Amino acid sequence: MWNGQNRLKQAWMLLGNRPHLGTAFEDLQEPAPLLADFFDSSWYALNYPDVAQSGVEPWIHYLDIGAREGRRPGPKLPARHGGQIVVPATKPRDRLAFLRLHLDKSKKVLEIGPAFNPIAPKSEGYRVYTVDNASKAELRARYDGFPDFNVAKIEDVDFIWKDADILSAIPREHLQSFDVVLMGGVIEHIPNPIGLLQSLQKLLKPGGYLTLSVPDKRFCFDFLRPPTTTAAWLEALKGGHALHSARTLFEANTMAAAHRGRLAWAEKKLRTRDATFVGATIQDAYRDFFGAAQAAYVDAHAWVFTPSSFLLILNECHALGLISLVPESISARIGSDFFVHLRLAFRRPINHHERLQLMANSAREQAAGFCRIRPARAAPLCGLFNRGLGFFARGSDLRDG
């Protein structure tokens, strides 16, 4: 919950069931095997002498270097294995139950940015370590003015993360030790998502899970923005971004819109007359764009998704060898979010047919979202008058032709 923007807070204070998507793929195969099922640490070190010479643990070497270079993780690796791309099919009734699918109170859990809404609260007995960008006292002061935010739910923070790489905040002894990593409403705020995912997979045990809660752009203040593409994530990775780009901040500030005073909603129809921009004026955003270089982190939704557009990015990054995390399951929307479980797994690269299907499904999701927006209607007499002018104009064009 990295949402600390003053503008959004001020707007919030001032402004006072979609059917399931169904299976979009024609020939789904069996789920991919867990990476733990075929990674052999001893075999890997023996067959690649440079690993032992490097002093890097075999598992970390494979995630960071070996997978990208096409090295075999063990003797059990099949020549080819079918993969599975999962699309939303059912809408869970219970948000927490879906997010806690791979949790029990014996497992070691890392929760990133829980703020006032933890998925696995320490108070309920979960064996959880928390990461946030401020201490408990600072977070309570930050969120104290928001309506409906229960700051009493903010718990002790174990690791304070302020640098670009989350591994700088977490002691090395925790590498490969977490059964599950949880992130609720965080991935969309991260300047370099691929870099974060590469770090998180080093914290997970072989076969571990990463569980995400992600805003659906069609049901929050991002509804007017175009969805993020893999190219945007690659650009952030190439630049090693620790701060949001000027382009990101300009788009976020000039396109964020509330509906009837809310930043998230679930209505089937939206009317433009009920929408209000909640960022900066386009003139102020323009001055910021060409102003002094950004010196400190400024919060924003850098990336926006529908369920299928998010799956496309994850699968393309996996196919490129950038991450070893692949989607195992994804929920349809609940409220304004959808939820994803990823695991460390081997899977064949996504093929062009699967990419096309994900792109087509993403386009359908966006179309369904935009079809919900209803422009303001003109008064009946004005409408008749305008249609009459249009008729005479067309007649004039025909005569001139």
C-alpha cells in the first residue's frame, strides 16, 4: 500500500457483477512442475564448474544467470514440457481466502507494504515478516487522515525498504527461506517491476509462491489510461529505474479520475458527468515534466492492467528468461482488484498463438471497460437541432460533389 500521494488524499477528503471471463484458450495443458521438482543443487554445481568458482549459491546462480543462459537445472529436466496459461474463470466469494490459499500458520511469510490492510496479520498468529517504506509510527501518522482507514491495523514493520533493491533491506540469512511472499496493491507503484520480481524469487524457497493483489484499471482511477505493455517494463529494467519517469508522472497526474468522489468502484455504468480529475492540471504537469530533475521518490501508479494484460506481461518476461515466476492461478475481479498466484516453475516459452489469445482477451476486457463509460447526453431539443444541422451539411457536401 504505497499510496501516500497528498493529491489523492486531498481529493478523497474533498470528494466527499461482471460475468466471469471464461477460458479463452483452446488447448490448455497440465500445470507446469514446480522448480523444486527438478532443480538439483549438487548436479548443477558439478556440471557447471564456474558456479563453484563464483561462490554464488547454485539456486541463486540459476535464477540470476543460468536460466537466462539456457543451462539445465538438473538431470530431471525434460527436453520439452507443456505449459499452462491460466485466465480468470471463476470469481472467488472470499477475497482473503483466495489470497491466503497457500498460507498456513506454520509457513514463513513475507508481506510487502501491508500498511493498514495486512493479508496475514501477526495478530492472527501468522509467522510473517513485514516490509514497508516507513516505521509503524510513521505509517500511522501518514494514513491517519484517510476516511475508512483503520490505522490500528498497522503492525510492527520488520524491514524498512527505501533503496531501489528490496534485498538491501532484508538480511542475507533470509534468502531462499520464505514459503510465500505477499504483495497487496504494490506492484503498480514499483519503478522497476522486473527488478523487484528478480529479487523476490531469490527470497522464496524452491517451489515457493508469490501472491499479488492488483488493481483492475477498469474499476479505479486508472480507467482512462492505456494498459501497460512488456516494453514499458523492459524500458524500466534497462534504465535501472529507482524513480518514476517524467512520462509516468505526467500520465498519472493528468489522467487519474475519481467517479462520484471515489477512487475505486464497481458500477456497471459510468457517466462522464460523474467523473472528476484528481491529479494536477495539464499546465502544472507540463511544467513539472520540463522542470528540475526529480530528486526524491514521488508516488504514482506507474503501471495499469486488466487481468489478461497482466498475464501477458508476466508470461512474456518468463519467456525472455527475465523471471522464473509463472502464473499458476488468477481470480476474476473482486471489487476493484484481481488476485494472482505465481510460483517458481519451469515452462516452455509462450508461443505466438497464446500471445495472440492473451492480447485478444485483453482487448475485450478493455472494450468492456470503455463500454461502461457513458458520455453526457445533450438536451433533446439541442440533439434534434444538431442532427438537423448535420443533415443539411451532408446535403451541401453532396451537392458540391
